[in-house]
Amino acid sequence: MSLEWMSSPGGSVTSPATGLCSATTLPFLGVPGVLPRWLRAYRIPAMFLAGGSTEGKYLAHWPEYFIVAEAPGGELMGYIMGKAEGSVAREEWHGHVTALSVAPEFRRLGLAAKLMELLEEISERKGGFFVDLFVRVSNQVAVNMYKQLGYSVYRTVIEYYSASNGEPDEDAYDMRKALSRDTEKKSIIPLPHPVRPEDIE
């Protein structure tokens, strides 16, 4: 099974097999059905929507960066959430992928790639120089997927992910993909040494 995509007049994206909607096309915090089902499906607590939570602030400030994929039968296929951040003066204005998830039964359909593409398009429209994301060093499946989508390792962040059950903290790759505004691809020149979380701006 493959997915074919088309744009619809309202700025959302749909396909014959699934519907994608951005939070900008829906009443924020009042999405009938879609957002509550998404929260339950991914076992996210209700406080997710509270204005004081990190995720709630993302939804309030960057609703266009929150995209949910829903199958015709109402099943939640996946989502992507991100934000825009950085300094324009220092050519660091960019889109950031905060979370990307596709339900197991809807994987291998190209949905993750499509969600990433949509976030990149939003970042292009906002004049970003690049898109970045963090991924566990041990998650080679995800690392390889992002590389196939044009991302490369910009730097390693030591002990970025806090561990549980007495396990050691885990390093992360900060992966980037240059956008058209970065004509010289300066944003993806890899750093020669790792950094710590407190060194990240």
C-alpha cells in the first residue's frame, strides 16, 4: 500500500487513504475528537494541553508545526510536532522537530517522510536556514531514516537523554538538513567535538 498526497484549499493536506490536519486549520484546544483521541492513543496526560506545559506552549505558539494523520476510519496514524527558533542575525533561525511518531500498523507507508516534508515546507515558508532534530545515538533505525531524508549529524550531545532504572544517560545526535535559504550549507558543517546539553542554545 502506498499513499498519494494532494493539497486542499484550506492549507491542510489530505490523501485518499488518510487525512492530515494542522492545528492551524482547527480551533486550538477545541479540536473535536482528533486531539483527545491522539492524546489517549499515545497515553499523553491531559496536562499536555495546559498552557504551562512545554507541549502546550508549542501548540499555542506554533500550531502550524503540529500535524496529525488520521485514517478514514478514525484511527490515528501518526503525528509530528515542532517549533521555530533561533537567531536570524546569526543565520540560526530554523525549524525544530520536537516529536515524530507513527503507529506500528501504519509504518512502511512513507508517512514519517511525508510528515517531515510538511514540517520542512513550513520551515521554508518561515525563512528558516535549516531543520534540526535530536535522536538517540543507539536508535540506528531512526538515524538511517533521517539520513535517507537528507539529514546529517551536526554534533553529538553528551548525556542528552536521561535514563531510568539506574541505566546511564544516553548521548544524542543533533541532526540537520539545510534549507534553500542556507545557500552555502553552513548550518550543516559538523562540529569537531561533542557538546553537553547545557551548551546548546
